[in-house]
Amino acid sequence: MSKINKLCNRADKLLARLEKLLPVEQPDTDWRAAVAFRWRKQGNSGCLQPITHPHNITLDALRGIDEQKERIDQNTQQFVLGYSANNVLLTGARGTGKSSLVKALLNKYTSDGLRLIEVEKHHLVDLHDIVEKIYQRPERFILYCDDLTFETNEPGYKALKVVLDGSVATVSDNVLIYATSNRRHMMPEFMQNNLDTRHIDGEIHPSEAIEEKISLSERFGLWLSFYPFDQDQYLEIVRVWLTHFGINKMTASTRASALQWALTRGSRSGRVAWQFVRDFSGQQKTAGKITRSSRLV
């Protein structure tokens, strides 16, 4: 009897190992559950996970980037109307609204059938699988890749290049890729790359390393650059968020506090302005509550 038990235990362990090798059966995507989704992998298979509480920021809330808003809004409007449009690369200073701009576009065009799928860098190798799941859907999809940076020879880098331009199979016309990065070419740049540049008959011939770095970013049809805000732009964003939190006047003291906050963070950006106002509003409301409580004692 003990031999039979040992055999059964060994069989259970073998089955457990085999199950790990089999693809996990993924549920069908509930397209009515959300307007934004996230690609998730389990084992060798992936699925689209609904994001039930997406960021509800609007375009009007984003200040200091009017030209960028206008250009990407026009591109997105063309896309949702079924006309030709470009993949978009948003690059530049941190905290200037690159990611928020993409989220705001989703909120604006949700009723027109726009949907968003967030794809993390290490899942870019699954882009073809994602497109395969949505190419027959009536909605229009933005594949959103946030804060992309690559090291040399990363598999996701080559996968993204192929999907953007270079595969035998074309990407479905209901799909665009919007990517953000702090680097214009999304890869580290080294001095040696420039030293390898050749000068032939007065012409500059970039090194193969530089050509490789450029080859990805140039596959995006629309480039949008974002720059650090000056002091006036930063204070205007602070004023907008103060109004959002129910504080309708920026006093001289509040202005000084906002500038001091930016100084300690080493940056004047929309993100820093938002963080300051969250802190300032919370302090104001906490002080008011304490004052009211002390009066009741």
C-alpha cells in the first residue's frame, strides 16, 4: 500500500509540473466593463485586464502645453473618425503632462469609441498578440506605452520597431501607438557613438550606433517635445489646481510657498504644482478642522 501512495504522490508532483507548462485559460475580455485596459501575462498567455477607475483628467486642466495639445488632439480626432493618423512619441522634461495628455484624450473621445490599452515595456514583445485580440473590434484603440527607455538589444525595443514599421503584416487600422519617454530616442547615448561619426567629402555620416538609436523614434509619425516650465507657467498651473481644490484666490503667501516648494524639488513642472496644491489644500483643511474642534471644547 505504501508503494501505491508513493506512486500517487510522484504522479501528483509530475502533473503539477506539467500544469505549469500548459497555457493558462484566460477569460474573454468584457469590453463593457471599462474604457481602459492593461495587458497582463500569466504563464505563456496574456489577457486584457479592465481598469475600473481610470484617471479622469481633462484637457482643460493641462496648462502650458497648448501647442502639443492641439497637435495630438487633431491626430486623435482624425483617428476616431476613421481617417489616417500617426503613431505619436511624446518626449521631454519630466512632469510636464505627457502621460496626463494621453489620459485626457481618452476621456474626451470615449463616447466616440476610443479605448486605451496600457502596455508595459517588458510586455512589448506581445504587441502582435494584443493586436490580434482587437483588430476586428469596432472601437479605436490606443496602445499606450509610458516612460519608455531601452538598453541595447532589449527584445521589447526590436518588437516595437517591427510593429511600428517593418513587419510583413500591417497593424490594424483601428490601432495607434502613443508612447512617452524622457529621452527622444529612448536609448542611452554615449560619447563614443559621436566619436565614431565619419566625415567623407564634407558630408557627415553618423555611426551605426546612432543610426540604430534613431531608427525607432523615426518610426513615429508625430513627435511632440515638452520643455520645463518657466515661473509664470508654473504659478498658472498652481492657480488652476488651487481652484480645483476649492481655493479661489492665490495670496502672496501661497505664491511664495509654491515657489519654495518648487525650489526644494528642483523642478517647476505640472506634477510639482499638483503635489504642492495637494499638500497645501490638505494643510488648510486640517487647520480649519482643528480650529473648529477647539471652539467646541
